[in-house]
Amino acid sequence: MLHTKEQNQLAQTCEKHGESVNLMCLSDEEPICGMCKLFGDHKTHPVAKISDAYAERKVNFAKDIQLVLQKSESAAQAVQSLETATTEPSSRNY
């Protein structure tokens, strides 16, 4: 199911050609219409269906968030270990 922003993007009309925007130019990272790909500035650029590009971005975004959460948890554990080490009395004899 598409979110509102994606639905709005899919419903957009190309300003140059008046066509429905349904492709994503992977070189310029912008949504385009079929005419832009066939005859316009993007004819030599790789493209994907806009829905596929959004789906891939969602997957990559979810992976990135998971990595950040893992690093955050690891950092929190390291901080806790340091706090424990600095507050416990040392067993060393001086």
C-alpha cells in the first residue's frame, strides 16, 4: 500500500509533457514521465518504475534504521560498562 506522499507523486503530471509521472530517473533521482525518458533530458539515463524505486528505498531505509539502532544499543552498552567500571571500587591495592 502506498503512502499519501507516494500517491501524490504518482498522480503528478509532467510539467514539460503533460504526461503522468510514473518513472524514476536513477541518475538524477527525480520522478519523470515516459516522454522525458524517450525524448527528453533523461533518454540516456537508467530508469525504474516509480513504485519499484520507492519500494527499494523503503527497504534500504529500514535496513539503515536497523543498523543505527544496533549501533545505538552497542554504544549504550559501552557507556553503561564504562559507568560501572568508574563507579565500582577498584580492587587494586596501591
